[in-house]
Amino acid sequence: MALVTRCPNCATAFRVTAQHLQAHGGDVRCGQCEHVFNGFATLTTVQEPEADDSSRVVGARTDALPAPSSSDQTVLPPIFPQEITTSDVASATLSAVTQEPAAEISDAASEMLEHYPYDSVQLRKNRLSWSFASLFLLLLLTGQAAYFYRTEISVLAPDTRPYLEQYCELLRCTIPPLQQAELLSIESSDLQADPAQDAGVVILTATVRNYASFPQVYPALELTLTDIQDQPLASRIFTPGEYLGRDVNPAQTIAPAHEINIRLYLASSGLNAAGYRLFLLYP
């Protein structure tokens, strides 16, 4: 059995293959009038003609190609006129169905297929460009995150610190210690007059503990003197160098679960302070 379709424009019949129809969803081009139509719409089958029995060819032809139904808008003529001879049938079948239409459909399919490799390559190029752009943006975002959160990353993943230091060498930055004042605690504090000094001199003592699981730099100390109604009289922020009485390296830290002792002499003459408030903070 052979597959045959008919052009709805000029009624020329052509022999086609399943590959021709499946290549473009059934769209083919007529080799006679250049009309593009869907080969599935008029697809039918015919019996292959046998060289030794021409009468069977004619019979197969007429039985395999019935007249169009009344619902068709265009009445299509049969492939072979009824009045042609048996010898003409063989030659007509060879020229109209086998040779010419097959060649025309093959040429039309080749023309339509010529565009597909170009479209496919273009699509791959676009996808490749988007892939490179997405990868570049991902690397850029990762670099920015590593820069802004380099301290947190070095604490959560200590093994990454050498790589972060190399990264900072390129950007000319440093990895400062993590600062979380809420994980520092004033374990004890006291404000009393110093009997060995003149009147108006008081001594502030305090013990600060680091409850974090990572080292923290020395915090600043905010002291506020209050009256008997707990109203502030005076306030001042002391740096680590001031309350420790020595120069402190900015990179010097309080180890996890360690404490520091503070002793600070203050002149409070004329204030008549009755109380105080003490806070730890990172400016």
C-alpha cells in the first residue's frame, strides 16, 4: 500500500511517506502550483501497481481513491481519467504519482527543512548566552555576599577564613571580628568612693563575660550617673583603652567563655550622684 495526498488547489495527487508528513506536522508544498497544504487532510492509500497485471493496477486505483464525500467543499478529480488505456495508466502512474510529485514533495520538504538547522542553532546560541549571563550574575552575587558577610562566614565556617583573607587582599579589605553586644554580659559592677583619694573621686569596677561561641572585640562602656529619682545627671562613653588603662589593639578580642575585669576612676564632685547605669555597646 502507498500513501497518496492531493493538493486542494490544483487537485494534483502525490505519493508521500510518513517521514514527509511527520517532519513538519503534515505540511507539504505542491510541486505543481507551489501551494502549501496539510497532507493529512486528503491522505488516502492505494494498492501498489504490479508490472505483470495492469488490469489489477486500474482496479486498485479506482477502488483505493473513492470520490470525495458530499461534505467536501472542493470536488477533486481522480488520479487517472477513466478513458485512458492500460498502458497509459502505468506511465501516468510513474510520472504523476511516483516521479514528479515525489520529487516535488522532496524538494519542498528540503526547502522547509533548510530553515530548521538555522533556527535550532540560533536557539542554542540564545540559551548559551543566557546561561553565561546567569552564571556571571550568580558569581557577582556570590562575591558581594562574601564581601558584606565575610565576618559572619569566617565565624560560621572557620575553614573558609584563609580563602576570605586572600579575597580581601584583592579588594584591600580586612575581616573584622564579629561584634554582638547582646552576647556580652556584665556579670557584676560597683561604684564606690575611693577612700584613698580626695572627695569626689569614685571607683567603677565591673566584670564582663563573653557568652558567644566566637571571639569578640572589646566593647565600649557607657556610664550614666543618676540622682535619687533615677534621672540622668551625666553620661559618658569609655573606649577599651580608657577603661583598661592601656592601649588596646583593635584586633584584640575576648575569647569565648572568658571574662575581663574593668577598674575605672571617675571624678564626680558636684554631681551628688545616687546611682548609675552601665551598658556595653559597639559604636
